[in-house]
Amino acid sequence: MGNNNSSNTKKKPSKTSKPKHDTSNTSLLSPNGRISRISNELLKRKFSQIESYSLRASFDNLSTINERGIAHISKGAFIGYLGFPDDIGAGPLIYRSFTYLANYPSVGHTNALLTYDGLIKAVAVYCNLTEDIINEDRVKLLFDSFSISDNDIHNEQKDPSISSESSISQIPQLVTPEDTEFLKAIGFYETDHSKISKVRKQDMVKILTGLIWLMSSEMSSINASSEELKQNLKKIISPKFINQIHEDAVHVVEHMVRYDNSTNIKSDQVITWLTFSNFIERNAPNIFRGFLPFIYGQFLIGLTLSQQRSDTLFQGPKVQYWPKLDLHSDILNQMNMGLLSWMLPESVIKRRYWNCLYSSSKHGFSMNRFHRNVFKYPGPTLMLIHADIDISSQRRKSVSSISSGAGKNEVMATSKNKKHVNTLLLGAYVADPWKSTSNPKTCFGSEECALFEVLPVFEKFPATKFNSNYVYYNPSFGIGFGGIATSSITSNVITTSERNSFSLQVDNTLQFGRYRNDAAHHEVKPTYRLSATRQYFDIPFEVIEIEVFGLGGDLAKEKQEKEWEWEEAEAAKRSGFKRSGNKEEDKEILKLAGIIDEDSRKEIQIWES
């Protein structure tokens, strides 16, 4: 074990053995296998005994000794152990990141070896085990570890044939924000843009592709049988699956670069730290979370290295870091769930299960069905809308007053990905139990609520706290977010832009809706933040599928069912209805009484202008 303080005697390793790491003398650094003060503190305070043992065992199995007698993990061994498919390209970037973090507190990419001392620091950062020891922003450290210098960019422009791996040069020393502000204040500092952290756009795509792939891999292995694991592994390493993930990563990065407000650093090739931090602060605060279970599983949970991978990518004892769906979802596939995990509160991502409360394809397009399946759920919910924005010519005529086409075109222009051109994937995180709001100007919800668009643009719309118009629900109207009902329409087609003020609205058939972003049309300040990159859009859509998931944990669904059982029993008592004991017979009687609505999806009359 690396943290063995039983003796102060250092043994000289034989030529055929790997040098052992002596942690007793913490004043010595790591070139010849000794452990630095930082690493020693991490081992003592942040790693359990089994974690320390596993980390050391992993290093011993992966490492080789160079001609100088230094034990280290080579680039090839490290990349092979991570096991990313070559098509993703994330392995070399993570190795580069590890060697950067291994050099901490020094900064910059050098030809440093990945020694045991360095591995401790890198794993601690990736697994978020550095509090009170490495007092740095973890996300900033990870971003810096993927960064490049201006010399790298210049060399690539000069000779495009030079690969990204061969053109790595040392990044100049970075100046902390506190130093920058002080030097500016006394007039001795001008921003040196060569010292601003920046990551290649193509590298960011690879990193995000790798993250989504990791999350998809982990989700596909949750509670799966041995045979299912084999089938899932076959799927996730297929070029088709990897290409789909790559396309999703590209459209996220396309939107990310639009957060660059700098006039000095052009973002046609790179993403600066300021751009990245602005983007993730609003849209993806959990963006690097997917690394944690993977690195922890590979290095810290008592695994034994094997040359042959078993049924699943994730070795060792299973630790579930992602929720499992209780029912199959047409919308929430592994890739979309991975993207949403970057946006949603970490507390709901940690839940063991997400319960599918309502599915329009399963339960029907009906406000009554929605009410029966979603209401009385005592926890937060996630509402997803998969919609078609390529509406028919008849419908286009009827909504010509809604949009001249500029809004739609602006949304479409943000993605070059053809598979996203005609569809929207929208949603809402509702932090509070659903309520019916009969008063047109009464809404429910809290400032924890948020709207989001996953496709074609990856963007979150957090609450502004300007007002409390979070969620509006009325059976004769429909569902609205971020506004008030200025008219009590009962029509099943939303026809004019003057009616109502919602950012996202679905009519009372749950089949048509609108999605808008326009500060000028808000009579009051917006409930949800406006788009950071798009000034205006007003898009009518036709719903393909609506799903609502309960995110309240294992007991919330059970509590909801008990609430409905009690209410139905009370209603039966008041009406004098006696249950027969046969659920099907009782259901038919309740249908005849109008308590249960079994009508199929209503046919919608298309209005012509």
C-alpha cells in the first residue's frame, strides 16, 4: 500500500522489481517514487483503506520502469486501460489531462511522467476528493488540464498535418483572477491572451462525446443481466451509436461557442475558459460529473486489473451513479438522459429510480389522464415534449400570424445537424407538486423550476425570480410555463400571438403548442431567463410525445398511489358506489359514471385562414 508508515527504512528496489513508494518522509517529492505532501495528505484524509489499496494495485499493474528507474504509467497502457473506442478520441485527451494534474501545483503541459504521486492527485481531482487540500475550482482545473497554448494553434495553422498530440507545448504560467484584479487596479497589468486557458473546439467535442458515451455505458449496465450486458456493450461500441453521440456533442459545442463575448480571442478554433464557464453556469453545471463514477470505478473500488474486459465497461463492485427508469421511455434514451443530467439538480440525478408517471402514447392525449397520473405526486417532476416543427401547409396558413418564419429559421440555423432540423425536444423541471389553477392569473411552482431545450439547441432557461408565473395548469386551457393566461381559450389550436404570454405552452388536447422567446412581448418581466444567444423566436409545434417523470425517490410514487386510492374510496363512499372486487367491472362502472375518461386521442380540426 502507498500509505504505509510502519517503517522509516527505505528499501532499495532490485532491478527486476518496481520501486515501492515510501510515504514516511513527506518532504521528498516524487521523481523516484516518493510521495509529495499533497498526495500524502490526500491518501490520509480523502481515501479509504480499500481505495488506497486499489489505487496502488492499479498503478502497480499498469506501470513500467524507464531507463532512469522511475515507475510510471505509459500513455499506451493508460489509454488501453480506459477502454474508450478509438473513434471517440477521448483517451489521449484524458491521459494529457492526468499528466497536467499530476504536475500540480505547477501548471502547464510538460513531458511529465504519470507516476504514482501524480496518479493520486489526478484521481483525487477527477473524483472530487480534494476539499481543503487542493483549494482550486475543480471544474477550472479540469478545463485547464485539457487546454492548449497559442503556439499549438499557430503550429496547426502553419502545418495542418501536425497532429494535436505532437504539437503540445508548455502553457505559460497562469495568473489567478485575484492577481489580475490587483495588477489592473494599480495599473501594472494588461491582459495577456496567451495566458488565458483555451481548449480546441475539436477536443471539446471529443471530451463531450466521451462523457455522453460513459454515461450511456453506465446507464445500460444498471441492473442488467449478463446477457443484456453483452448486448448493450455490443451496441455502445458500434460506429452508429458513437456517431449519434458525436452529433449530439457537436450541437452542444456549436451553441457553447456563441457564449464567447470576447473581441480579442476568436472562437473559430478554441473555446476560452470564460466562454466555457458562462455556458456551464447557465446550462450544464454538472457537465464533468460523468467522469467521477468512471474514474472511481477504474481506480478506487477494489478492482483487479485484467487484460480482458468482462461483460461491462465498468469493472469492480457496481456503484449506481445514475437513475434507472421504471418503464421504457420513447424520449428519455441514454443519450438524452446524459444531456439532461448536465442541466438538472444533482439531487435528482442521485435518485435510484425515476418513475414514468405519464406517457401520451401509453395513457392517451388527455388532460384527464395527465391529471390522474401526474397530480398528487409529492416530489419534483420532469416534463418532456418531443415535437415536430415542420407543420403542414394547412396548419402553416392558420398560424401565419404567429411567426413570419424568422424565429423558426433562427432556431434551425443554430444546428447544422440534419437529424435535428425538424424536431424539438423541450422540457420543464417542476420542483413542486402539480396543482390546478382555475384563476387565469394564478400559477404554482418555485424559483427552482426551469425550462430547457435539448434539441436542436442545448439551452436551459432558469427562473429569473422576477415573478412567480412558473406553471399554469387548467383543463379547459392546457399547460403554460412562464406567463399568464390573458384569454380563456378552449380551442384546441393556438392561433394568435396576442393570446397569452407563456414561454412554453401546450393546448388542452396536449397536441399543439408554442415555444417563444421575445422580450418585447412580455407585459411583465420574464419568469424564465431569455435565450442568451437568440433574440427572437416564436415557433408553433405539433406534439409527437409528452412524458412526465417523477424524480422524488423510491417512496414518492407509492405515496401518490395511496393518495389516489384514498380519494377514490372517499368519492365512492359519497356517491354510494360499492366496489365489486373486480377491478375491470369497477372500471367500466366508473367509465359510465364519467369518472374515468377512456376516449382515445381526439381528432383535431385543422383551421384554415
